[in-house]
Amino acid sequence: MLILMLILPTLFGGQIMIWWSTVFARILSAILALILKQHAYEKEILVSANNEY
């Protein structure tokens, strides 16, 4: 999230947009977390399906 907070202010303009940049960074971080969670869940299902006898 810190990387996004450092990149986004330069994309959206000066000091006023820093708040919006933190909001966008939090939203993007949450979306990325959900995607990674879903990916890990799918891998867990595949691994558990292979381990069943």
C-alpha cells in the first residue's frame, strides 16, 4: 500500500490529491487482497483434492 501511496500522488496531482490517493491505494490493496485470497483458496482446494485417498 505504501508503494501505491507514493506513486498515485504524482499521477493525480499535488497536495490536494494525496487524500484521494490514499483512498485509491486502500481500494486497490483490498482488491488485490481479495484476488490473492481467491487464488490461494483455489490452490488449497486443488491440493486437498489431490491428497484425498
